[in-house]
Amino acid sequence: MLFFISASPLLYLLHFVCPRPLICKTFSHLSLFSHPSRCARSATSARAPSDTSAPCPFSHLSPRVPSATSTPCPFSHLRNRAPSATSEGASPHPLVSQCLPHYPCMMKPMRLIAEEDPDMEGPPWHRHSLDVPAGGVLKLVAPTFHRARMGSDVLIPCTFTIDKPPVDTGQLALSWRFQEREVLTYNNKMNSTHPRASINTARIKDGDVSLYISNTTISDGGIYTCSMSYSVERQDKEIRLDIDDLSVKHRVAVGVASFVTVLLAAAAIFLVYHRRHKKRNIPRVQEITRCGDGTFSLDVGRFAPKDISFSWHLIQPPSSTEKQQLESTLIMSENQDGTFNATSTCDNLRGKVNVSQPYTIQAAVTHPRLKQPVCKEWTSDLQDGYKLRPIVTRPLQLSLCDPGEVLCSLNLESFYPKHIDISWSCDTGQSQKDISSQEKYLENPDQSYNAESACKIPGDSLKDPEFKVIVRWKHETMEDWESRELCVRDPGFPWRPNITDMSPLIILPNQQTRLKCTVSGYFPDVLTVMWFMKNARQETIPVSNGSKYEIPEISREKMSDNTYTCTSTLCFTPTSNSEEKEFICRVSHPSLEEPIERSTGLARTKVSPTVTEPIKFSLCGSGDVLCSLYVSKFYPKDINITWTSGRDQINKIKSVEKCIKISDETTCNAISECRIKWDQSLFPLQVTWNHESMEEPEYKELRITDFPWIPTVGEISVPALYVGSECTMQCDINNYYPDNNLTVTWIKEKGGQRLMVSPNIRVEHPSLKPPIERRTERLHVMAAPVMVSPIQFLLSKSGNVECFLQLNKFSPEDITIKWTSTGKQNEDPILYDQKAVTEQSDSLYSTVNWCKIPWRQFLRSVTVTWHHVSLDEPEHRELHITDFPWRPVLGEIEIEALRDGTESKLQCKISGYFPNALTVTWLKEKEKESNEWVNVKNDPHYKIPDLQHEKQQDHTYSCTARLDFTASYESDDGAAFICMVEHPSQEGPIERSTGPLQVNKINELCALNQRKNTK
């Protein structure tokens, strides 16, 4: 009987249906072939079992792997990328767990790289990603895994973005590695060591550096790393490529002894197939992964259709009910079976999170196959908080100090916590020496930190081209030290020499010719200048100081910025048969890889004038405009410069011409000046110069728009705009001429909402081609919220107090309302329900805010606070129990006919109160008409029954206060009683009085009755 099945799925299936001894026994009868790429990894990573361990029974699974001393275990490749199987908290692969007691190779630290089962919710190590922290410039995005079919062409996706496009490929360096072996690099040119690997260089400027591999084979499967550097930023991304082998079938010969095992495996396959069919295409949402660069990512695999959406929120502190929405980036890839994988990465949290408080990141996934969105959360530890990796936004900075020292500085930005280690050293090529440094720290508004570290080195040390300055730093967010280094030949070195001026070669027989070469902006002061001569045969001959040529000592000058400028001079006297045709000045400096040079140009007897500077304008005290043209380095001396005006250039303007002759130079310079009054009809203005060395005159045409006095228009300053109040908007306009030709127009955008305004200003001037416009954003005309009526109270069935706050006539519509209960130590937030803000007919807004509060919180204080942009400070109202409208109402005291020696009672009806915390006190006048009262509570002659509170339909309470006693003519006749009621809603007690009581004696009653009967 023949049965074809892949080894890895069979192992996984047998885990569910067979105990470990049965699995091991079964494999003694099977001949399985391992994945070739994994066998290769086994050969490099496996270790032989110890002498006391039994040889691995699965060694026959790797027939292609040679072994020096023993057969390596075919599962040793599982150690390559999985957590330690024996480490605390680790969850090893089920098959690994079964084999651990028997095969020591499985006990070593490992990281599982398994083929993704589309039907199983795989363990967390089923997929992985390595995210290297990003800075503020570069962001690299790639999936954690990708699949391809053997023999097909595959594109491993990897894209990037920068914060300041377009992409400058001169600052970009790219490297693709496979299993830590470099397969492709790009640095202005692609270099591939893999014959089937390439990238589309035309797509790099669009942010696409995906790796293309043609005709994939099984050996192409594994870990690919995309490493990219841009400017000073660097990022890495790992992508696992899985190759599906559909052309090679692994044949398993099953004997009669394993027939039962195969049946069990077939049953397991059926169960798995049934589960796959049941859960097909449902998104598999993993847990949120925290990346080292301050971002978070969420992977979703094996879903269809393609439509999927992610939403990210920041909650801080985790108990808060307010959520801050985060932007995110989505990258998707398609599997061979038509399903899709997606990785969503939220933006960096820099500046959005308080680093000293814990927080929660929440991600929700929505898909048509999900009945409801799947929500995942990640919460930081109290001790952890939000850690930020330092960012290097610019290279090492160098500046010159007066004593000839060089100040080196490095800026590290936006890191947290504050502690960071920074060290400086210098490397001469033979030894390395530490340098002391000073650090300055600055706390940012988001509670992260910036650090500036600086050290000084001797300026003379830069004379050595091999000298390097190295700075290293380490932060707890970094796995290893990072560094930057700088030497004089690095592209960022700021003080390289420049040849700023070179004399032309003018040959006049028997007259001395003087050539000058000026070099500026260099440091350190170690410069070599050499002269070379070219003859008619184009031979370059070095020129040295001697009888024919005179090269004076170079004159050096230290400039105000502590750099140096020097001038090298070459003098000689040509003859009628001189062979000098051209001279070259060559400059060498430690900062230069190759010398720089400048040529005089070919020898000549005439030199055409050059105009290197634009025409200059200056205002005279009389209001005239002085125009100046500077013409330089011409020979011979005579030159003609004219100024004309008007469209036809027929009006000649009077001008003054000055010729400047430098004593030791052959060439001449000239300045031509003319004065014009402001008259728009003069323009365009034209200046023309002509010289005998020129074939035809040259000219420059000037228009009013060439004036340097172009209006500078500032931003519109906008005060707070309130309904019904005046406001002034202003815009500063400076630096314009003339002053009588400026037109300013204020424009209000037409349409829109009644309380929205967008003012614009348009400035027109003759010196402007298009007018300058400034505009504000759409401005809200603000109105402060008004509380037109006191806060309303209602009682609920549960006995809680419902509070209603109504705010009217405010704009804009955004308003924040918060209810808090003031305790003994802090404020506790109260949940509330804010009804929608509604717009009124006058374009203002109103809102009703409802809150349900236990009445006991009013015994302390309940505060409602509202904040609106129109308010300088939030407004609030404090509520106490004395604000309750449910205060007790006392009826009149009911008095029965009182007879001496008979049981009697006084009672008073009390109603309409809440809560039922009511206190009733009965007082008796001490002596008749004494106005002194005593509490009868402790008098045994009087009894006060307990109050019976009855709840009414309006949820308030009512009761009857009663005083029972035996009436006594001697003590009660003529006495007065008071019923005094105290309630939390009352600031003081309320009371009712009986007035003097009348107690009748029994004999008096009898006589009275007899008189009535006689009548």
C-alpha cells in the first residue's frame, strides 16, 4: 500500500491522535524526506547528542546532510529561531514537547520556522518580524512573511517613505541579505551576487525596493533581510519566504504493521479538512506587536475577500473613556490560494503619549467574514511606560574655536527615559584615545529629551587624513551601541579649499605677466599649491621657482570664521617666441582625495569683460534710484557702457563710468552708474556694454519687477472673534518702493456658514508680477455658552439623582463637559451622557448634558465643568444637597381634645422630601410664656414613635411625626409644643407650633355636661 503525505503535516496530525510512544514507534517504519532548505540549516546548527543520550531515531530523515561524528537530528533546525523549549513561560511546538525527554537536541534554545497551516491558528512563533527603530526621516514597511510557488517568479515586498520627498538616491544605500548572506546591494548602482535576484531601480524614487527572484527553488526559502540607509537613518526588516513544493511528492512506504496508524492519520486529516472547510477565509487576527521604534503592528492572515480595515486608538491612562485616533499604514500580500495577508502599522507615538503614564493601544479589525470587529489591546506596564529610542536627525557638527581647536557635537533627539551613555574617542590609525565631553539635556513638551554632546580636539590633528573622531551612544531602548565617525575626507567635512579666483593668461611680449590663484575656506592651515604650464604640444610641465618663473611665498590670511584664505602668484615675462599657452594651478589639502585645479584658459592678448554680479539698486536721499553695473577682468582698458530706457530704448540716460586698475594685475574692472527718478514709463531699462574683444555688444534688461524692494507681506493677525463685538485684523507690509503704488484689497470668502469667515488680503505693486495673497484658515466667530436656567434635578426609581445641564447660544459646536465628585483627597470622574449638539436657527448651538449621580455624593460636592474655545478658563457649577428641590413640607399639628389623665397625641404630616434622612424633634415650653424650650425626648412622660417613610409616586417621601403622652392638667394645660424638622436639603431646621394647649379636668367636664342636659 502506498500513501503520499508530507512529513511535517503528518507529524502535526499524529500529535492529536497518537500518544508519544506510538508516534516514535510509527516512525521506525516510515521513510520521510525533510525539506531540503531545512536540512541545510540542520547541518550548520545541529549538535551531536551527548555520550549518555540515545542516538536520534529521526536521523534517517536527513539523508542529504553529511555528519562527521553522528547523524544530526532533523528537528535541530527548529532551534534556529524559536524560544527556548525549557525557558520559563515558553510554549514549545506540540511535537517538540513530545520529543523533549528523548532527544537532547530539542532542549537547546531555538526559534521555530514552520510552514503556515492555513487551517490552524498557529502558535505565536508561527510568524515573526524584526522592526528596527525608525527616525523622523525614514520609515520601512514590509510583511513578516511571504509565500511563493516553486518554479514561479516572486516579488518580496518592501517599501519605504521619507518625510521630505522627493527621494534623493544619492543619500540612499540598500542591501538585501538571505540567511545573513548578502545577495544584492544598491548604492547609485545595483550589484547582485545572486543570478536570479534583482530590483526595479526605476521604482526606487517611488519608495519601492522589493526584491524580485525568478524561477524560485526550494533552496530560496528562508529569512530575507532588507536593510536600508537614508541620510543618517537606517532600518532593517525581516521577511520569511516560504516555498510551496508542488512538483515533488514524498513517497512513504507503509507496511502492514503501520496500517492502523495510517487509518488514524487519515481520520485526523479528515477532521482537519473539515475544520479548514468550516473556517475557510476567516481572518486570523494575531496579537499586537510592539516595535522598538515606538510603533505597533498587527498581523492578519489567510482572509478573503480582500476588503479589510484597521482602526487604531491610544487610551491614556488605560481607565480613560477618551480615545485618541492614530494614523496607520497597511501592507498586503496575496497567497497562492487566493487568500490575503495584511500587516497594519500605527504611526509613531512620539508627541502623542505622556511618557510618564501607562497607556493602552487598541486595534480593531473589520472584515465581511467577521460578525463583529475583532479588537486587540496592548497595555504598558506601570514601570515600563513609553520608551523612545534616540533619533539622529543630522550628522556630526564641526565648528572652529579661536585657539585653533575644533568643537565636535552630536544631537540626539526625542528619547525617553533621560539616561543615555555617550562617549567620544579619536583614532589615528595606530591607536585610539578617549576624549572628555560635556552633555546638555533639554526636556521636550512631550516629556521626552534631547541631548547635545560636545568635545574639543586640537585643530592640528586634522592635518592627518587618517585621523577620525568617533562618538558612540547607548540607550536602554537599543540592543547595542550605535556610533558615528568623521574624518577630514568625509563628504560632510565643512572646510575644504575652494579656488575662488584665477587670473586670465594675457601674453604681451616683453611685458611681465602676473597670474594669481586665490584659495579660500580651508582648515587646517596646511595647503600645497603647484603650478603647471601647457605648451603648444599640450604637454603639461611643472613650473618651479627659478630664473624664468618667479613664485613668491604664499600669503595666508585667517578669516573671521577661523578658516584660511591664501593667494599664490606666478610671474614671468613672455617673449615673442614664448611657448606658454596655458597655466594650471593645482591645490592639495588633507581633506581632498584628489587635488583640485583651475586653468587660466588659453593665452590671449584681449580679454572680454565678465559680469558676475547682478545690477545693484540703492535709494538716494532725494528719492532717486541709483543703478550700478560692475564689469570685471577685461583687457585692454577701453570699454563703452550705455544706459537707455523706454520700450524702444531710444532714450539715453546720463551715466558715470569709473575704471578700476589694480596695480599688479593686467586686467581692468569698471563700474557704471546712473540715476533715475521713479517713472513707470522708463521701464524697461537697458544697460549695454561693448569692448573690442567682443564680437557684438551684450546687455541686461531691467524691469520694475527686478527691484529689490518687493513688498514683504506678513501673516494676517487674527484676534478672537466674538458675536456682536468689533475686531481688528491687520497685516504688516514692509520693504516696498515706491510707496504710492501699493494697492491693498481685503476679500471675504463668499458663501459658507453664517458664523464662519475666511478673510484674505491681496497686495498689488509694480514690482510684483502676480499679486501677493495671504489668507487665514476658516475662522469661527465665537460665542460663549450660556446657562439660561439652573441645573434641573429629577429622581429616578432607583433613588439616584438625574441632573440636566443645558447650554445655549455657543459657537463653534465643539464643547467639553465633565462631571466630578469631590472626595476627601481627589476628584472622581462621573459617567455622563451628552446628547447631540444641535444647531439653532441663528447658527448658534445648544446641548443638553445628562448625568445620573447617587445622592450621597451630594453630601460632599458635585462639580460640572464645561470648556469651550470661547472661554479663557473653563466655567463650572458646584452642586450640593442643599440645591435639591425636594425639601420637607410641614402641615399643621393636629391636636385632639385633651382631658386630664387620658391618653393623647400630637401629630404633624411631613411630605415632599428626599432623601429620607429626616430628623424630627419635639420641644415643650419650659414654663408658660417663658420662651424657653426643652427636648421631651428624655422625658418618660412623652413617647415619640419611629418615623415611617412612605415613597410617593414622584419618588419623594412622606411621613407623620407623632408625640404620645398622658395629658395632665397641671403640667400640660397652657403649655406649647413645637415639632422641629431637620433635613440635609435645608440649611436650618423648620418647625410648627401648637400654641398654648387646653387640658380639661374630668369634674369640670361632668358639670359642663349637666348644664347642657338641664337646658
